[in-house]
Amino acid sequence: MRKYIVRILNKMASVPMHIVFIHVFPKLPAKSLLIFKCVCKSWHTYISSPEFISIHLHHSISSQNCLLILTNTHNSVFSVPLNSQSKPFNLPLFAPSKDGKLVIVGSSNGLVCLNNVSKELPICVLNPCSGFYRELPSLHLPRRPRAVNFGFGYDHVNDDYKVVRLMDYLSGRLVAFSNLCRQVSVFSFKTSTWRVVEWVAPSDCARDGENGAVLMNRLIHWIVWCFELRKCRIKCFDVCEEKWVDDVPMFDHGATHIEENGPGTRDGVLDLGVFDGCLFVSKINEQRSDQINEVIDVWIMKEYGVKESWVKLLSVSDARIARSLRLSPVVYSNNWKKVLVRRGCTSGNRLCWYDLDDESVEIAEFRGVGDCLSTNVCVGSLVRVPGGHRFDKK
């Protein structure tokens, strides 16, 4: 890293500073810019300015300057640059507790939201490049929660980052859908408070531990089971308006194994998320599956909101991957010929490279990570965590 920085400084020595500021700095990784802030006062002032942070963010998004964020069973967070020409490195970032399971809720503008599944520790939001983070105040849980899910997004109208909690719980003694209640709460970084925006008896139910899939930084999506239609729907919550908006249409698929009260899947849907800027749904293919081997299809929505734009990305029947609770694509390889997929199971996740041409599978090893719990892709940015402070890496 030191030789890399010295080489850049030598090249910039003969270049006018206004050219460096306008054409060079926005293209550099966030971590390099954080080091350059120490060169001189003028550099520090310019790199720290909100105008430059916004310019750098837009360039990172357009150039797909992304990081792979991982959490492991030891509650550490790791960052892996995806477009680096050198060998990827893993950097342990944050280890708040040895208890529970630290999972990634989502990311927006380079900020990552983390939740401890133990429900006893606060949610936190961090910037993996700058090392700044902020813990959120805890929320009360009812005595009989059925599903507790979170989402993270950016309200561009009010320039505010928000965390959404979607909670279904039973209000009566009987385990019946007639006793189901739903509470949607939103935490605003500007006001530093949680606020209940919805408290109703829902016509559908959510699955527990399903963090929302965010698109365009503001639209958070969850898979729910509709009682009346007896099929899955994709609900969408707008963090700007703080309310539900139109459902996202699902692709046509036949009804599969339906288990309304047990842990099984409904409609065969396993997972919902974001891949390469598009919504994806992974689903059991009942027509091709048998008692020994399951076939899992991954569908992606090429054009948001258009039902006809759903296309099948891959179909996996290899027992090393498919015989699990879910299969989720994470990111393309640099040559776009492979897809990093996450195979979920009860003990954790295993990352694999799936070759789109020959359908071969190769275990993806990330040095020092160990057993992976959750993954996410975010851009490298200098965006500040509102009200945040730097954590102690020790």
C-alpha cells in the first residue's frame, strides 16, 4: 500500500492541483483518499467536503467500485475489494460481541447496517472504509413475536438514513392468524428516534429473519405469504414516504408445497435479494426435483416492476449446493463468467463459484473469514455515518 501511494504521489507531482482534484481524486479508492487527507491541510479540506464526498460516491457507483462485506461465526466483519487487480485481502473491521449472530441487514451509499440475531444487542450502521459506526437505541419486543425483520435505506428527499423494523406478533393466546398483528417502525438518523408508522392486523405474514432487499436506496422489499390468494407476494416499503407502495409482480409459477404453520417454504420460494442491481428470487423447481436431489432456480427481474422481465439466471441441481435451505447469488466474477453464490444451511453459509458455462462448482475461500454467516455488496465511499464515531479495532 505504501509503495502504491508513493507511486501515485510521484505521478501527481507534475499535474496541476485543480486537475488532480477534479479528474484524479474521484477515481481513487476511499481508503487511499483517507490516507491522502494527511498529506496537507488543503487535501484534507477538499476530501472532507460534502461536495467531494458526493462526487466520489457517484463515481464509485457508476464504476462499480464495490466491496464484498462478510460476517463470520466469530462476529467479525470483513471487507474484500471486488475490482482489485491484486490479490484480494480481508480486513476484520468490527467485533461487537461474542454472543449471538451478527448478520448484514443491507447497505446504502457505502454504509452497512448490521444486526445481532440475539436481539439483545443494538443494531449498528458502519462505513467499512472509514471505520466510523453508530449504534441505534434498542426497541422493545412483544412477548410473542412471530417474525422480526429489518431493512436499511436512504431517504433522498430529506437526506436521511433510515432503518425499518417489520414485526409480526401474536396478540392472543391462540396460535392463529386471526390473532396476528403487524408493527412497522422506522428509525431516523436525523431525529435519532424510533417511530411507529403502521400498527395493523395484516392480510399476510412475513417469515422470521428475512432482512429486506433494498433497491434505489429507498425501496425495501420483503417476501410475504398472502392468506387470501394462498401464494407469495413481494411487498415494497418506501423509506421516503414511510409507507407501503405497490407490490412487485412475481413471475408465473405453479403452487408447490404449502405449509402455513411449519418451517417449510411457501410456494417453494427460498430467498429474495438484490443481485447486480436487480431483484432476485430463488425457488425450488418442483417439476425437476425428486426425493434425492432438489433443483433450485434463481430468477432475476431485469426491468424493475415489469413482470415480463423476469429471466432465469441459473438452475442448480448439484447436491453439494442445492440440498440446503436456500441458494442466493451474490456477485459476478471479474470476467462475468462465474457467479458467487451463497448456500445456506442451519450451521452457516458456504460461498461457491458457479460457472455459467459448464455449470461447475468451486468452493470460494476467503482467507481468515472461516464460516460465513452473511454477505452483502456495497460501494466503497467516504459517506459519513450521521452521529457516528470511530471504533477501536482491538
